[in-house]
Amino acid sequence: MAGSDDVPDHPRPNTPAPRIEPFLITYGSGPKAEDTARHIAADCAARAVHADVYPIDEIAPATPVFYLALIAVLPSAPTTDIAKTLQPFKRLIGDYRARRPHGLKALRQGHRPWFAIGVVQVCGLRGIMHHPQTKALLTAAEVCATHYIDDFVPAVDVFTPYDSEILTHPDQEPDPDDDAYHKTIQDAWNAIQKWGVTDIQQVPSLRQCIEQCRHHYETNRFSALYRPNPQVPNSNMLDLILDGSRDIVGDRTAWLENAARACRYVKQQLQRHVPEIEYPSTRSVQQQLRQLYQNLRITEKAMGDPDNTGLPG
């Protein structure tokens, strides 16, 4: 039976229905943390899931209980006082768990209905995620899933835990050359090769080529591609594609044609470096280009790691 402060298993009769929202996303200081929060929000929008996004210091104490899921992105900015840095997250997650004590495990086991659970996910850089105080927070709050946001890992997908039969948590040791690290890098290089790239030494120039393509559209002479989304005032069409935005503004057909135009231009420029380059599939071209860009960044970063032996010389 639910406690007095618990979310009821069934709506009480003769009481107004509470406002229930799907996701609350909050983030700490640092550009990586904010970028991750915005990426998660964009992914939610693409799946027609409403999400509110706020910096950690702008959330009212009573707000989180009205959300079915709380996603916390820990600060990415350097800190000398980890306890002080984590305190607002500890308080927020603790308050949320006090009102919504049951997570995905209770739902999967049939102990609670979907509207009575609270799914908590925490994202952060490896360094902060493996700090003893963070580990204590994750354990005490019964966090449902955790995600790394370092440069060499895939983009955060907060929907994966809902599809999985097991809870997802990071590996126990923050060793940068562990199996997960090498597997991510090898998967990235394998994916690049599907584009027709056979020489890993071409990876840096291909990544730089895409960056130059971004700059190519930084002029208002490309009226439809320069600033196509007023809600993202500093991004051109290629920026939106590469950074994961799935919003479509205005006429859908025109938008998709302009996006395809940007993708064709990038391919043409990449073929100047590797003539054999081609999209692996004719479907989901924007997503393929975004993944190529991410994989190039992952692989290039790994190439500069002297301890990484998982890639060809």
C-alpha cells in the first residue's frame, strides 16, 4: 500500500487529477553537460515525448514529483569541491525518490503501474561518475540507469533502459583502456569502413572536411540553410543535422530537400579526399551522416591515445 507521501497506485476518487509530465531534464555547469541535456531533449521531441529542461539551480523543490522520469546530467565543468557540486543533485534526486520510491524494476516485476513509478537516470563524465560520493548517491537513490557523456562514447539514449530487461550502469572501474572503451572505438572504425574508407590515417582529414562544410554554410547567401530554425539561432542546417536536432520548421518537404542538399554537399567534399566514399544506405541519410561524424571524432581521438592498441597503425 502506498504511504502518505507516496504516489498512489490508483487515482483517489473525488480528487482532481494531478498534472503529470513525462520527463524532467536537469543539468549542471559546463558546456558538455548542457549540450547533453539539449541532445536528450531533442531525442525526446523526435519521439513525441514531452520534456522540460532546466539548469539544476532553477528547479523549484516541489516540481519533480509531477514527472514520470528525472534525468540528471552532472556538471562537466572542473570542480575542486565535489561534495558541494553534487549537493543540489543529491537533494533533488532524494526528494524525487522520497515521493516516487519505485523505479523500473517495480514496473517490470508488476509491483507498480506505470503512472506510479519514477525513473531516475544520471549522466556524467567518467571522472565524476566514478567518484566515491557519486557512487554513494547512485546507490542510495536507486538510480535506474547511468550514462557516460565523454567524447569517446556514443550519444546518450535515455530510452534504452525502457527497452532493456536489465538495469544499465557504468562499469566499475574508470580505466580508459577497458574493454568497453576499446569496443566503442573498434565499432566506430568498423562503421567508418562501411563508407568505403580503408585507410585510418584519412580519418582526421575527413573529420576536418566536415567541419569545413559546417563553416561553408555560415553565410546568409544560403538563405534556406543559414539559420533555418529560429529556435536555434546560432546553427545552420548542417549544424542541426550533425548535432542531432530532429525538428522540422515550416514546410516539411522543403525542409527535407534542404537537409538532403546539405548532405549531398558533404558527400561531394568527402569524395575529394576518398573518391570511393558513399552512404552505406539510401535511407536515413541525415542519421548516417551524423553517425559518421561522431565515429570520425571517436576514432580520431583514439588515434591520439598512445595506449590504444585496438586500431590499425
